[in-house]
Amino acid sequence: MTESAVSLGAAQTPCPASLKNHPRLSSWLRFSADGRVGVFTGKVELGQGILHALQRIAAQALALDAQHIDMLPTRTAHSPDEGMTSGSLSVQDSGTAIRHACTQARAWLLQTGAASYADLPGLIDMDQPVDWTLPSTSLDTAQDAGREDLRRIFHGHADFIHDLQPEGLLHGRMLRPRELRAQLDEAVWTQVAEQFAARQVGPVAAWPAALQLVRDGQCVGVIAPSEAWADAAAQVLHRDLKWQVQPHGLSLMDSQGTWEKQIAETQVFHESGAPAEPGVSDLQFSADYFRPYLHHASMGPSCALAHWTPEGLKVWSHSQGVFALRRDLALALGMPPEQVEVTHVRGAGCYGHNGADDVAFDAAWLARQCPGRPLRMLWSRADEMAWSPLSPAMRMRVSAQLHTDHEFTDWQHEVWSQGHSARPGRAATPALLGSWQTAHPFPALEPINVAAAAGAGAERNAVPPYRSAHVKVVAHRLLGVPLRSSAMRALGAHGNVFAAESFMDEIAHGRGLDPLAFRLGLLDDPRSCEVLRVLAAKINWSARRAELLTQEGWGLGLAFARYKSKGAYCAVAAEVEVTDQVRVRRLTVVADIGQVVHADGAVSQLEGGAIQSTSWALKEVVRFDAEKISTQDWEAYPILRFSEVPAVDVHLMPGGENPSLGAGEATQGPTTAAIANAVFHALGVRVRELPLTAEAIQRAMG
Amino acid sequence: MAALTRFTLNGQTQALSAQGIQGQALLLDVLRNQLGLRATRLGCGQEQCGACHVLVDGRSTPSCTLPLWAVEGRKVVTLEGAAKIQGQGLAEAAVLQILQAAFVAEQAAQCGFCTSGMLIGAAALILQNPQPTDLQVRTALDRHLCRCGAHNRILRAVHRAAAEWVVSFKKPSQVPHD
């Protein structure tokens, strides 16, 4: 999840953007005659528990029991447009707006003397703007009864988009090459299409007349009356159709690859201070690090429903942004956005820009052939792995000049990567995979890096938190790579923090210094220092380090980052045992996320992030050959299993009145770096290339 | 008319012929699309992720590749069985209910997409081995993938449920299996 279920802005912060854009009370609240209160939000449930957190905020500000409050489905027709549900901003954006709206409603309830909220619409103008300066009651963060959505799921309710069964539902499958630039073999297509039309020989002879085969450029789809027929037809057609592709000759599988040969756009992302001439006593350090392409690897295959009606197109999607999806669908399908309605329905856990938007286009594109009937498009596991955007591979080069052990005179961080964002809703043309493959295609979009103010992309967390007279960050955005990349949890922060925090460890070791003391000596920010100090105390850092030196194969490492340099503070320690492979035995996480709304949700996000990062660090790598991505199932792309999951202790710093900060993406970078540093402590071998497999350790040993 | 497959589903006798493709119907598809039992979900269709597990004669079994005819004469229990066979004294229902309460108590999921399969896997384990060690729980759940990182909560929930189960049934070996 790229989301926090946790935080809340302090009352004195300026008017939140969501409320500025949607000032009316009616944009946020609906009071029904039966006494129920409906709350509108533009944010969506990705598994992070956001709706539960927002419901708690509303309940407290309205002084109402949460069971009387309905979180209304996020739908373009009635919800406030709050952009993407991403970047750990939801409680900050939507939570603050909802709290102000509810505080306003409560004030009007008391002012008018109304018996209940049900009477309010008759007494006041619901379209009045919310006065966001009203003081709100302080938040009661006591333990609550837990998420109602989870209770429903545990009791077998069919609440996922995959479970919707509207009347007359048809089923769609896509037949698409595993590589962006591949072209259908026309001779084979003609033969397959003719056999399909005739339905006389082979498996197609038994297929029902209701099966339709649809082609539009490189987009091929099948419509079936049942899910079983859809799968059966897709399997046969996928076997029979052929695609042709030119080899790309790329090698981006380690730091030695073709990075510098690839066309790139180079920018100085950040420069501060002045470069100094190296003094005679200055020490130079430099190292290259690598992180491979990663899959989102959603547990549920991407899914969407589409229904063309006389009024327009209705779409149900597990997208992170229903308004952005509506805009791009309208662009791609050549219709006004007002005629497209997108409703969010929950999917499997989402950690960034996965295939949700693309499959929604596929559904709409194919459902156009069966107007008046709803159609569900479902990707297969292999589709999911091959077509969902990837988190791009990154190469990092960090160089520094140390004047004394408490002073860097220079720190330079260079990063090579594709852009980390190709989300819908931003470009002049649609960001939807299928719209690039029709007979009249839109251009395939190059992923970009969002601006520094939005947290940056490949450059995220490349500016070090440590004191240095001169800092320079240079980003090389690779262009023309035939692999589709976009945003995944923490974006570039994962690779950059892995590099910078490994580098800090290397320098400390080179200077014979304790890595914790070395960091503390170079950090000015008190909250940064405090999470590290608390972490050290929790794990008894020095004594435990010394103790583990006597245990063969065991090691303890730590790392720190402040997410996006302006978000949550997070320090992580990893204890590992290296046998035939690296096993992470324990992770300790200390985070300062400001004021905490829902402690259990925050702990869950931080721990989930740390475990996902452990999986990235130890196991995950997308493999591809000249023609296709070859990691298309869970055997080829293993993720961390129950028997491999470390114990995780999470400690939240007392947040006081500090503005709340998202928790969902704080642990990814520090966890991977802490594991790499622990491996070094265990073996004395510095592994600079992820994942930290036995082979990678072998290579690092030379 | 296609051959009927007779089996017990959540305590009730079923005799049905698969709609659609004769002879090729898969249990998961029949459960979801023909019988409307949609708590069991498709994750990969390749027996690799564990999302679609159901109990077949008490064993945790992937339903995504299992032909309908293969459950002829067998007892199938899905997560919906926890509610549907209440009061019939079925061990599967009782252990699933205890697991559900434990998962709520531990908030043992983030997205919940795959939880149904894990509840089934944990139920099979506890029915077979009411006092599993941590290693045994982990080994049993190794067939189930979780992308959200909720593993430790899930492990705690299964241990909590196992402890409750032992308390509820002093002599677990005598719990009737049907």
C-alpha cells in the first residue's frame, strides 16, 4: 500500500487542498432521514485501512458512533476529486477535510438545536462552505474494535471487484503479446480468425455461438457468456496466435549493464553548498549499487467491469484514482469525460500503479462490442506479471569526500533509472496500455519523474540527510526502454536509501567507526537522531553487535531515512543469519510519524512495508529476455513466504502535536539497507547488488 | 445431459452437472459462478498462491485446477461453511469460526484478498494437529502467499485459534469429523 492509515494534520495547519478544492459541506457529508450519515471521500481502499481511519475521524468529529456512518463508494459522479490515493497522503488530505466538515456539521447541529443530524439539511444550506478555522476536538486514539471491512472479509463476504455479479454479466479476456513492441503475425491471425468464424474443426467447433473474437490493431480480446468459456477460449487462442518482436539488446540486470549506452535525459536534481578542493587529509569514497526491476506482484489479477449504456460508459475499477482514470478513458475512447462514470471497488492489496487502470481500458474497449451488457475483464496471472507496469531497475553511484569523521566536504549521488511514474490523468494522451495498441494507437508514454515538490521519482531520497559542505544529485532518466515502468511503493527511495545507507556503513567501516555513532555525528535534525537513539536502545545495539560477532553467520545492521526528506522518520535494525542463503531473523523499526490516529493501522503499515522490503531485498528480480518478461508466475518470481518472515517489532515515537506523516512507505529503504549492512556484519562481504541471494554474495566475494 | 457429480458441500448434499464446458469444469469456477460462493478467490490458477484453497475431506486443497468430477463422493467445505453448517456439530465449521474470531482479534490482514485460503489452510492444520508449533504453522501456511506483509499477524491469529480450539474441546482427538 502506498498509503497511511494513520495520520492527521494538526488543527493550526493551513486549509487543506482537498477542502480548498471542495469547500461545500455537501461535498463531504450526506445526512439521511433515517439518521445515517454518509461520508464522501476521493480516496480509495487499497487494503491499507483508509476507510476505517476516515470513518473514525468522522465519528469523533461528529460525536457519533461509527456504526451510524457509511463511507460512500468513491465514484466520479458524487465524490470529491482528491487525486490519486498514493504517496502516504490520504489522512493528511482527506482526513483533514473530513474532520473540518464534520466539526462544522457538529457546530451547526448545536447552533440550530436540531435533534439529530437527519434534521440538518432542512435547517441549513448544505452547500455552504466549511469554516476550517473552527477548533476541532482532540483525537481520541484509544484502541478501537478493528476494521469492519476485514470482519466482513473474514466472514466470507464477496466484497471484491472480482466478486461482482451484475445481471447479464459477460466475461472478457485479452490476448496480448508479452512485449510492448510485438506485432501480431498476420498470416497466423488470418488462419485463427477464419477457423474461429467457421467453428468446424479443432477445439473451436465446440465453442458456443455467443463467443466473440474481437481485434483492433494489436488489441485482441474474446467475449464469452461464462468465465469458464472465457478461460478456455483464451487458453486456445493464446497458444495459437503468434507475435513477432525485434530483440532490444538491453542489459539492465546489474550495475555493469548498458546503462551509460542507453539514451538518457540527464538533470542536476539538487545542488547545495559549494564544491571544495580536496584537502590533503580528505578521504575519497565511491561505490556503485544496483536494484533490479521489481513486479508489483499483486495477489489478485487485475480486474474491471464496464457497461455501455445509452447515457454513457460505466466502469468499476480498483484504480488508485477514479478521476484520472475517467479522464484517460474518455481521451482514449474519444468521448466527453461527463459520459464516463468510474466507481471504485476494492481489489487485492495495491502498492502503486499496477494494472488496475489498464484492465479498465481493456474492459471498456471490449464491452463496446456488447452494448447494454456489463462485461468483466480479468487478467491472468501471466498477464498480471507481464503487463502491469514494473518498478524500474536503478543504478546508484555515490561518492563522498570526508574531511573529518564529523564532516563531509562533498556528497554526490547519481542515479540511472527509467522514470518512476506513468500514471493516468497527467499527460496529453492516455496512459492506458491498450490505447497504445489499437488500430489508431496513442503513443506509448515514457515514464517521468514527478517534481521535487511532489516527492520526486528516481531521485526520491537521493539527497542525503547528513551534513555535507557540498551536495549534488544527478539523475539520468533512461528513455526508449521497451519495458513499461511506473510508481511502486517508495519509488526511487528504495534504491537510493539502500545505496546511501550501505555507503554510510562502508565509510564507517573504512574509518573504524561505529556505524550508529558515525551517523549521529553527521545528523543535525533532532527527530532524526532520536529515532536512531531509541532504536539503538531497543536492540541494545553495541552489546548485541559484539555478541553476534561470536556467532558464525550472524550479523546486525541498521539504516535510517526520512521518507521523501520531509515525511516520516524511520530507523530499522536487521538481524540476519547467513547460511546457504540470507535469512532475516528479526527487524526492529522505530518510526516518528507525528500525531497518530490509528496506532494499529500505523504499525500494520510499517511492518507490512518492512516485510515487503525484506522480500524485495532477498528474493525479487524481474527477468526478461529479448522478447518478453520471463518471470510470469510465482515459481519464477518467488516472494517471501511464512517460513522466511522475520519477527518484526515496531515502535512509534510519541507524536505529540506534530503534524501527522504517512507510514506506508517509510520502511522500504531503511529495511533493505539494514539487511545489506547486517550481511556485511555477518560475513565481512559488501553486497552492492540486489537481491541479496547466494549468487550475489558469491559475486561480491569476487 | 451431463453426468452428475455428487458431493457434500458445507454439510449439504449436492448433485450437479457443470454448466458450460462438459468434463472440464473446475471446482473453483463451479463454486463461484454456478453456486454463488465467492469467498474462495482466484489468485493464480496454477496452485501456486493458496488463495483458492478449500477443504476436501479435511485436507486443504487448491480448487483452481481441481476438476469438479474429482470431488465425487467427497466432503467439500468453503469459508461460507463456517456459517452455513452452524449447529450441525461439524468440526470444520467450529474451527473456522474460532479462526475468524482470532483473525478479527489480531486484525490479521491488510487487503484480505487471500485470507479465505489461509483460513482454510489453518483450519486443516488445527483439525489435524490441535497444538501446532510455530514451525508447523509456518510450514502449513507456506502454501499461502501474502503480498501485504501481514504474516506475523496471521501467525499470531492461528496460534490464538489453536489455543482456543484446545480449550473448547478438551479432547481434540474425539472431535467428530462429520
